[in-house]
Amino acid sequence: MPAVSQSHPRRRRTYRLVAATATLATAGALAAALPADAHDVQHGKPLPSRYQDVQLLSFNDLHGNLEPPSGSSGRVTELQADGTTKTIDAGGVEYLATHLRQAREGQKYSITAAGGDMVGASPLISGLFHDEPTIEALNKLDLDVTSVGNHEFDEGAKELGRLQNGGCHPTAGCYTDKKFKGADFPYLAANVLDEKTGKPILAPYWVWQKKDVKIGFIGVTLEDTPGVVSAEGVKGLKFKDEVETINKYAKVLQRQGVKSIVALIHEGGQPASGAYNYDCDSPGAGDGISGPIVDIAKNISPSVDALVTGHTHAAYVCTIPDPAGNPRMVTSAASFGRLYTDTTLTYDRFTGDIARTTVKSPTSANHVVTRTVAKAPDMTELISRWNTLAAPIGNRAIGYISADIPSTGTESPMGDLIADAQLAYGKGLDAETDLALMNPGGVRAGLTYAAKGTEGDGVVTYAEGFTVQPFSNTVNLQDFTGAQLIQVLKEQVSGSNTASPKILQPSANLTYTLDLTKTGADRVVTDSIKVNGTAVDPAATYRIATNSFLAGGGDGFTTLGQGTNDLVGGDDLAALEQYLTANSSATSPIAPPVTNRITITQ
């Protein structure tokens, strides 16, 4: 059916109840209800059914992807009945809006929630304007509530507060003639405390209520947020344990008479398959998923009825038993608006709780945000309006490529290209620069050969470059011993990165072997590490270019935070632009790097 226009009625404003602090007074006591077949004797009207289905629509990790993501970032894999897979183009808020609005049709009790990272690491259309366009889009999507994610802290707590409460940017000012109003949904940050006051910087929970049905939401981000965000972004903040925090506020909600509780957790897991419709409850409940969310789910109080998760950009709908052994849904809708999850919560008016009596109750499923539906006109207008403002900057050509340069794989062509660009930039600052290393999480997308707009095939625009590297990190130079360089490479697969390795993308002159048949730090074969074809000398000094995030010890690379003789350079995107401009032209485009710097043994 056609999309709902921009003037569609805003359904939730009449019944939302925001719990701004833990001391919010409760609404009236939960009304008692009789069985469905009971009738009002005086008026002959049926009383409400004991059970009320409540629709919970959820998504996570949008990252400001208002336009349809390109390349692999804009596709999902679907498992077929015969065991084969196919890919489906997915994502884009014009389509997400249509899907959500269609899903809500006929649902008198419907909530839309998110699991964090709505903003941050965003494409140019949002990132250039400090993500105001995404907040505007989420308001139009009728998002009811979201947890914070680690990327909500990319620009610090004050900027997050501005996104919540509104106001013009402190340095960029107002982008239009209208003052930015902020989010009309609450960001929840139960486990993010101000170091000075010891209190959450934003609301820890929120209660949704319609008539006699009420459901509480608790929002947390991963405890390790300081390890995956620049130090400046989390300055003055303390991040508490996810389980302890959720259990604490579950008790608070229960004391207020709210017994139906959903946790929004910006932490996740990895299913055994990348297909969005993979059954991660095969052969048994939760057997097909691993990662931090498994232990978290197993320890969160049974009073919490469902977990909406994120962070890993994976898609799953799993049933992981709670500490009492009862089934509980744990869901994630991949990333970039490619999926949404539709969960049915069965509310029991007798108990005020969600009925969880069978393995598949609540029921839940992920749905693809296909691009075969009509676009939502209000989102098309929003994208057009912000693109008009961004066009003078975003449409500028910065380079030329001969083929797609993807960002996928243990060693990716895009990651290699960025590392080469940072080495070249580093040598321009200091001729003694020896090599460069790039964190894989900082490579947000690849470059596609096919034109996205009118620029022509093979042309790389500034907007496309911004999508690849949106963090505004600087390129930093530091001195390390050869022994420290060896330790850095071992930290890729040991310490906090043991379970989920983070393989740094190396410049072309750094080569080594990664032996995946071994465990821990032994997976890096020390004798194989060479710079410019020569074995690393543990006693020698090497000047290494990294971005400022890694130079601060981010992603578990503590040794990279111990460098000496620091030199802080310019913006990392400018370094990529400079490299592409110097090494490519319309008649001589740059080719995707061959990913042969890391030899992988399996």
C-alpha cells in the first residue's frame, strides 16, 4: 500500500509516560481485569480480555544511514529452504518508514524501540550536520525510545545532551532558519554515570502506557564503551556493568508497579550464520549464538521479559533461558536500517506481566526493509532538503577507482588503501615514518565503482569518502620499539580481543602470517613479521602512523597508547583525499589493493 504522508497522525503522543528519573511517581495502580468472557452486568458490555498482545517493533545501529546504504552494507543474506542463500537489497529510511507504518496497521498497542547507535559514524548527509537530520528522521519514524550506544558518545556527553534536548550546535550554529528541537523520544543511559555526581547522565528508564497496559524500558550501552570510543568522547563519564544496572532498575520499576520490562542493550553476539533468518535456537535454545550477549542474557533478572540488543551489526532472534530457566527473546536487527524486528509481547492484565509460558512466547521475527515498497514522501523530502545543503561539499570529486574497493574480509582492500594513504601522509609530515596501521572498525564502508549520483562511474566523491571515514580522527605519528610493534600485532588476537579479534589493516610494507590454527597471541607468527621485507628488530625504533583513536590505546591496543615522540597531524579523511588525488585520475584510476599483506593459515 502507499506510504503514509508527512502529515500522518502522531499516534503516541497521547499515551506516552516518560520516567525521567528513578524517583518519578507512579501512575495509578494496575487495574484489575476479569476473564475475556466476563460481562458488565449493568451495561452488557464485555470487559477487557485478560491477555493483550502488544507489538514491539525494534531496530538498532542505524548510524545515520538515511539514504540506502551501498555495496554489502546495503544488502542482507536470506537462507532458502533448500539450504542455499540469496542477497536482498535493503535499507534506507524512506523504505524503513513505509515498512514500520505498514506493520503498525491494525495494531492498537504498538511500541517502537531501538538498541543504540542511531547516530555516529554517519554518512555525510547526517554526519556533516552533527546528526540533526537523523534525529529529525527518527522523530518522523515515531520512535518511542532508544538506549544510547557507544557511538552516541563520539562527540561527547554534551553533544548527546543537545541531540536529546535540542539547540543549535555550539560551533557550527544553526543549519536552517529553524532551531533544532532535539529528539522527542527519550535516550536511556542507565549505566552511564557522571563521575562527579554518580548519577545517570540521561534517564535510566522509561514507561510506556496505554489504558491499563504499561511496559517499562531500561537502556544501557556496553560497559566497554571507553575502549571503543575516543578518550575525549567519554571524558568525565563512568560506565557500569550492564547486568547489575539492568537488575537494579528492574527492581525500581517493580516497586513502581511496572512488572512488564524490556531491556534495550547496546551489546550483542554473533550468530553461527550471517543469514538474517537463521535459526539460532538449533539444536537447542540459544545454541547458535555466541558473544557477550549470551552471558548477559543468562544473568539478567527473570523479571525482564525481552532483550533488544545491538552493537555487533548481526541479525538474530534467539531464545536464551533466563536465570530461572524460562525462555526469553533476545533480538538484533543487523544495522543501517536493513531490518526491523517485530515481537509480540502478551500482556497479562491479571499479573501486569508479560506471559512467557512457551519457548516461542513472546514471538519474534526479523523482517527485511526491502526497497520494493513505496517510498515515504516525508522521508524523501527530508533527504532532499539536507542533501541540498550538503551538495556543495559532498559532490566534489576527490579521486577515481577502477573497480569496487570493498571493506569486507579479515584484511580488506579498503582498509589497505586507508593504511597506504596514512603512510604516505605520515611520510609527508616526517620522512622517517616507517609504516601505518588502521583499525578495522574505523573502515565504515567501501567505495563502489557504480555512480551513486550524477558524478559518473568510478568517481569518488567527498561524500563517499566521508562515509568510509566519518570520525574526524587525526593522523598521529609515534615511535615504538620493534618489540612493541610485535606486541601490538599480538594484541589483535589476545587480551580483550581474544574472543573477537580486531585485525589491524597494514600498509603495504608490513607483512606477517596469522596462524588461526593456534590460540591467543600465538596466532601471530613472530618470525614472519617484516617491514620493507626485513624482519622486525625488537631493539630498533619504528615510527608508526595511526589515527588518534588507536594512538589513544583504543580497541584494546594498549601498547599503541604508549608511543613516544608524538606528532599530531591533520584529519584522516583529508589524508585519504590527498592520497586519492595524488594517485588517481579519470584516465588512470586507482585499482583495489591486493589483500596479500597478511598471510592467513587455517
